[in-house]
Amino acid sequence: DTITSTNTIYVSEANNPFSYRSQFAVSVGCDLVYALSSAAKPLSEGQFGQYPLYAFTDEGVWALELTGTGTYFARQPITRDVCKNRDGITQLDSAVLFSTDRGLMLISGSESICISEILDSKSVFSMSQLQGGNQLLKLAGMGNENVSYVPFKEFLTKGRMLYDYTNQRIIVFSPEHSYAYIYSLESKKWGMMQSNLASGVNAYPEAMAMTKDNMLVDFSHPDESVSVKGLLVSRPLKLDDGDILKTIDTIIQRGQFRKGHVSSVLYGSRDLYNWSLVWSSKDHYLRGFRGTPYKYFRVTLVCNLEKDESITGCTVQFTPSLTNQPR
């Protein structure tokens, strides 16, 4: 027989996980309690360890305080953000990550912030919008098929997370998609990678996961003896003004890499929907060309980088068209 208790958290006795006394039960001011996660960071100065647990409920996140007798009680709601995917709750060293309708939230102490606002977009970009996009995917080692993307908030509904303590990054993956997002805790930047992950493995501080091929992979100790293939696609570049037509004649990629390890492709558009191939090169130089002016541009790079190589930016030389006539 089972008894459903919707707003109560039961705590066992010390060193006895089979005994749950009524005086250890914690009532939370909500209807449903989804999950619990520990919090290692204090809410304020002098309060270290006062709120060791977060309770994720249907009305937000509650802080559970530890009493002098070793029991818990619900002290106060920390945030009204409701967790939408209990499988995606991930504990960091001093914070907890969880997904909501707003995006990916990071709760640390009494502060809850959204770290995925830059990924929110009503329109999803696909490589099929670029002329020869599938060929670029193949050159980058991602297969000849087109990668199907979904909005990030939709991705989070089935998303799970891995915390790579060694490299200070978070890997957000979904078993239903062939790509994953990477968030660097040091630079606060997002990236993407190919993914064949099915589930994570609880092996802190190592970041391990199982693939759909029943293989165990370790993200904390990558093999640095092999080069890494990658595809870099920039956001639409308006170059000072999105209403003025421009003609690019030179683009030089900057960074630390050997010649031939970075290939460049330039696309142009006037409406952000239809993209045309402007120029391409087998190295990091795009120069010696002119042509039809465009309002927006995308720079695409196919990379094959060693462990000591990196790309830091690019130099663009362009000429704006005449502005004395409506266009």
C-alpha cells in the first residue's frame, strides 16, 4: 500500500535509512515537491550552512533550514521560478542549475539568474539556409545529413546536464538530439558540439556519460593527442548599419593556428532569410574579390585544430554603398 503526501518531505534518522519518524517530516507551502538539491554556499555573511537544501516545488524553490536538533523546516521561498525538468537539476560546487520557462537558471545562495538568455530566439537557424551547408557539415566531420535544431527552451524540456569540474564547464545534452550545448563557467560563453549521449553518470568530480552505443565517455580527460574538427558559424554581421549595403573585399582570421588548418566561407544576405555564397578559401584569408553588395554577412569556418591552436577573431575590410538614395 502507498500513501500520497503532496507537500511533505520525509527525513530518515541518522545512519538508519529505514526509519522515518513524524517529527522529522518537513511541510512545504506548496502542492507538489519535485526534487531536492543541496546548497553549499551561504545566503549571506555568517550564515554558512544555514540553508543546506533546496526544495524544487510547483510554486518555486524553497530553502530548508537545519535546526539545532538536526531536523529541517521550510524557511522561505528563494525564487518563484518553477523547475520544468527534474532530470535536469544539476548541482555545482556553490550553485544549482535547473530549467524553467525562462531558460536555464543558476541559483546560488538567494540569487537566481538566467544564463541562457543569449540563446533565446524565436527563429532557429539551420545549416540548410546556407548554400552548400550540408557539404560544410561533412567537411567538419558531422556527416552529410543536416542537423535539425530546435529552440533552446524546447531543447531543455528533455535536456540533462553534466558538470565538468576539471575544465569548469557545463554540458547540456538531450538524448533526442544529435548536438549539445557547452557553457564555460570561466568565460561565461556558450558553444556547441556533436552529441551521442544517452544519460549521465554520477561520478563527481569526473564528467562521465553513457552514449547511445553503450560506451562510457569521460569529458574531464580528453585525448589531446588528436586534432579536433569543428564548424564555426557567426551570427549575422550588420557592420555598423543594417540598412546600408556593403561590399566586403578582405577578411583575415586571427589567432594561433597553422596555415591550412582553418578554411573560410563568406555568405551575404539582404533580408536575413536568403543567404548567398560570396567567396570561399582553403585558408584563413578571404581577399581579392568584389561583387554584389549585401546588408548582412555570415562568416563560416571549417577548422581542424591541434591542442595548442585557437581562433580569437577576424579583421574585416568593407566599403559601404552610396547613402544619398533610398535602398
